[in-house]
Amino acid sequence: MTDEKAPNSPLVSIVTVNYDHSQDTIEFLDSMQKVKYPNLEYIVVDNGSQVEDYNRLKNSYPDYNYIRIEKNVGFAGANNRGLEIAKGDYILCINNDIIVDPGFLEPLIKKLQNNPQIGIVCPKIYFYDPPQNIQFAGYTNFNQITIRNRGIGYNEPDTGQYDKDTISAFAHGAAMLFPRKVLEEIGLMSEYFFLYYEDMDWGKRVRNHGYKIGFVHNAKVYHKDSVTTGQNSPNFTYYNNRGRLIYMRRNIGLPKIIISTLYLYTFALPKNVLSFMIKGETKNAKAFINAYFWFLLHIFDKNIKHNPKLSN
């Protein structure tokens, strides 16, 4: 952490969440030590980890700001606790399973400083392994019936095909920088999601307020991806599909939400369950069904569209 302040270097708050993966968080913080930007504030939110995991992390970087949450409150809830105390002119929400390029931050800040119509910027995100493959170079918009979109550049080797800043339909929650004024205007992330799609939903709210979302090609980070839930795990299947349905309920209006719901329950549900069963992934099939059943029980919940405000 650097205390020295330089001219034209506004304070940037770094908010990251740890959940029983202190080694990944330490490796992320290690990579941040190579960043030369001179005015950073670190906020580490421990989201219900085992005491041993939390203590290991805190002992490694004792001088940072820590928020200890006794029970897992989900990705949005944990990030929100960090956002509530962040003092920065700019705030970076970044996953703890990221390794950053030393020069990733300056292009993001410059983009926001020079483009007040942009409310969020995201770097080019690579997979940690293989590191030459892109995970994120922007998102397309959602199809309002299927509630599907496409990650631009996903799993493509980087040959320079996305070496240009563009406007993205959504931000990627693994690494997104935004000005404090946007947070104050939009409010915090919806904690109804718990996990997955809360970044898409928050980005949609930012766009609804007239801002754009920028992809910055020369800011680079490397993402280990799904460290907490595990790729293709029942937890991922459950929360990813639950989040997709909540996103639909919050963002799709009549009459398309009726058409979308019919499509998802009469086509997507049986298709995906059958696919899991054919592959012998019965736990994933059950998780998929449980996500859709949960949504039926909560589709008219009065809190489903609640957006928490920033209290400070």
C-alpha cells in the first residue's frame, strides 16, 4: 500500500472479497504490490471464512482495512459492505482470484477521467490458464426472450483482434472501476442475487441512468475463474441459473417476461436437465431444477426489485 499522493492521482479504493481462499487473495494482493499507481486504499471483505483462513490473510497484509462477516452474505452483500466504507474518488471491485498486470490501473482511470459519460470501465480479462486466451473483451446485450448474451472474445487466443477500446453492453464483475459519483447515484448492488448476475444487473442500472460501460483494451488482468464455486459444480449451476431468472424478473417488462418465462420453463429447463442426465451429472441436473423451483416460489416476492442505497 502506498501512502504517497501524487498530483492528478485521485484516491482509488480497492475492494476485494475473500471466502476461504486466503492463498488466492494473498496472491492477488502480492500482484497489486507491483502496481505503481501512488494513491490506493485497500478494503478486504472476509465473507464468512474459517477463522484460520481469515487470520492467515490478515497476518500477511496486516495494515489493510478488513471487514469480517461471520456468515456468507453472497458476492453482492460482501462487496456492498466494502463499498459502504470506501473513501476513494474511484472504486475498483475486483475478484480475489485475479492477478493484475502492473500497469492495468492507469488506463482505466484515464478512460473515466476523459469520458464523463462512461460510468464503469473494465479491463481486458484473460484466463489465468492459458494466459493467452481472453475471457472478456466486452459483452453483447441480452436476448430478452432467452436471457442469453455473448462474451466478446471468450476463450479466443489474443492476436490483437480486440486492441481497441469499445463500449460494452455490460460490465464484468471480476474487475470493474467506477467513479464514486456513479455509486452515489445508482446505489449498491442488489443482494437478492447472492451470487452471479448481480454485476449484470448493476451494469444495467448504470446504463438506465444514462451512462455507458467501457472496455479498455490496454488494461490487463488474469482470472483464475470460479475458484469459490468451482467450474461446472452444482453450486455454480444452481446460483448461475437462479441469478439468470432473477435478472429476467428485475429487468424484462411485459409482455416479453411472459414469453421469456414460458420459453425458459418449457424449453430451457427440460433441455438442460436432459443434457446433464445424459452426461451422468445428476447433481447438476438437480441443482438446475432447484434453481427453477426456487424462482417459482419467489417470483412475486416484493423484495425482488429492491435496490439498496449507499448509506454514507
